[in-house]
Amino acid sequence: YDAPSSTNRISAGVTTLSFAEGAATVKRFLDEHRLGKKDLILDTLAELDGEPGPERILAGGRVVGIVGADYLYIQLPVASPRDLVEVKVIDLAGEGKASILVCYVERGGGGSREVLAVFNLMPDGTIARTFAHEVAKQVGAARIANEWSLVPAKKNKRGQQGWTLVIRPGATVGFAAESWLETPAEDMQPILLPWGEGKEESWIFRDNEAFRR
């Protein structure tokens, strides 16, 4: 990857849903975004809105789509389909509604950064990026990365189980404390530095929000 400088970054911010007119179908979604079934890295069913009946989630190219009675999609700030690294659909909060966890690469300013983001379907029918964290940055051959994992949380009183997102410093090549000139990200949680004070972050999720433990 090639990474953006701290002064030239691209960000999704809060994403507004785009609704297709008329009856939504998977075919229309694929046709609109010029995707074939072979282009999809995810095609699954999950409960996103808390209403009866699951939604179908499809991810590929530069988009993540939610298909129900209508369809809507998130346009990701990626330069090409290869920058969509991973998509998971998981009930992070353990509240019976799934979130969409997306890992993608943003490019610009002579470099890149890898972002781990959580999107939630909100009550007003929009999708909001409710959490985002840098997990890698690269300039030329120099790269700094974080490791992340989802750890099962304790079950709540209703027997539902959420997840804790744990982030730790990972491999670093070509960067050092003395030469690190990047300003911490302001549009999301900045990458954890191996020479920084924080050696681990734990995040829990409740009511469409993320909280640091």
C-alpha cells in the first residue's frame, strides 16, 4: 500500500444512504454498480434494523449494499475494488441488531492508510459510520500496522452476547519514534504507536455507539 500524509486524507465521515426507486432487487443493485456475483466478497443475511425479517448484505467493488424491500448502499472512499479488504456482519452490541464492520484502504497524498470502520443502520433510515480507527499507514516501503481482534463479551441478562474490539500495536517497518512526523488523525481514532503510551485499546458497543473501556 502507499499511504496519505496527515494533511491530505480522504474520509467517509457520516454516510447517507442512497435508496433505489421502486422494487429493489439484487440484480438491480449489481447492475447499477457493474458488479457480477464473482465480484462479491460478502453475500449474507442479517438483522440490521430490529424489524421482523432479515436484510441481505452484499459487498464488492467500492460499495456495501443492504437489500430489503428497497435497497441502499454505502459508497466507500476507496480507489479500486482491491482496497476493500474485509467486510463482516456481526452483532457487536449483543442487542439483536448487527453492525457492518468494514476494513478498507484510503489512498492519497503519496501514501495510504487502512481503516477499520463500523456502520450501523439508524432509526431514520440512514447508515452512520459510528466508529473508525486507523489500523495501518504506509509511505513507500515504510509501514506501521495495528493488530485487531474481536473477543466475546459477557452475556447480558437476556442471554445475548456482544463483542469487544481489541486493538494493539503490530509490526513496524521503516518508521521510528525519532522520524515519525505524522499528526494524529482527527477524523477517527489514530493508529496506536509502538513507542506511544497506549499499548492496547478495548472498545465496546451499545445503542449504535462505541465506548472505550
